[in-house]
Amino acid sequence: MQLALNFPDLNIIGLGAQDSLAEANEFVTLTGTTAAPITMVWDPSFDTWRSFGIRSQPYWILYDGQGELVSSSPGAIDFEAVTAAL
Amino acid sequence: MRRTRFAAAFLALAFVGSACGGASSETVAADQPEVDRPANDPVADLPTPENTATNAQPADEAAESDTEPIAVATTPPVTATDTDEPAVLQPTAPPAEEASPTADAPEEPAPVAYATVELPSAPVIDLANGAEADLADLAEPGPTLLWFWAPH
């Protein structure tokens, strides 16, 4: 992902859920996200999603360098908003 | 140099000339290589060019030694200037200038102190290696973007 390449200090964690582990692996292979500096994980229990109150996907949450919540938005990642926040 | 060699040659000839009358045949035999000549041959008493050169050698050495002091005399001023250099350099290199480059160097920006987001502890599967991990352990210092996704 271009965002990860543009901001090497940005920690990006992809939290996958739903469907199956095989489909999750197929997804990361097709999207090439494992080659990018992104940590891609899969949660079969939905516990992580529930702890953040996620009810739909895609969804993204951004924290700044001080750990403060900057944005919590459904839908695709807004690159401009992330860039502006960093 | 020419004058010295000429004087040395002249002295050598004068020395040989004065020695001709008193020299015995035994002395000549000792100085000269063995040659088949009659004992009373006057030619045997004459100096050969080699003898002249041999006799003149001290004069040449003396002449050369006259030039040696000149060469030696030129070296002390060089060492004298070498010894003078530290005295000249010391006042031009004050210790304050050594410290000035670090003082004048632009200050580097202080490294940004990042905080680490606290993520909930939950078991997840790392898709890079298939190993089980704890989401809380994946947090690192710095800005963090959580992306929630599903295969379909």
C-alpha cells in the first residue's frame, strides 16, 4: 500500500475477521498486503472487532504519535485525511 | 674544484719528483705492480697515472670535505625552522576554536517521542507466518492505523 510506503513511521495493522482463514490468506495474497510494511492478522472470534465497536467493514481508526484518537470512520481509508493528520 | 684538483696534482708531481732521487728500488717494487723491467730502469721510478690519482685522492677528499661542511651547514637552518614551527603554530591554534565547530553546528531536531497505543489483548493469527499472536503485542510506538477488513 502506498500509504505504508509514504509513511514508514506509521504502524498499520490490518484486522481481518469473518469468513475463513483460507479466504483471509487468499485475500492478503491477492492484495499483496503481506509484501507491504503492514501487519495483517485475522481474528476468527471477532473479539477485536467487538472491543472497538466495529459492526461493518471496511473501517479504519487512526491514532497520532501521542496515542490520541484522530479519526474513526467506516468505509475505505481516506488517504488525504490520514496524510493531513500525520 | 678545478683549482683544488690542479693543486693536488701539482703537489703530487712535486712529491714524486722530490722522492725520485731518494727512492730505492725496493720502495718502487712495493708501490708498483710487478712488471718485467730492469732494476735500474728510470721509467720504473716515474709515477703512473694510477699512482698520481692515488696520491691525489687525499687532496680530492680534502676538496670534497671542504664542500661537505657546506651541505651540513645548510641542514641546521632547516631543523631550526622545524623547531620554530610549533612556536608559530601554537598561538594560531587556540583551544577555543576547537570547541567552536560544535557550538556553531546547527542543532539537530530532537527525536520525536512517540507514544504507544494500547490495543486490547485478543488472540489473532499473523497472516505473514500463520502463527498465533496477541493483538496487544503488535502495538508499536508512533502513529497507528487500524484497518478492519474481511475477505468478502
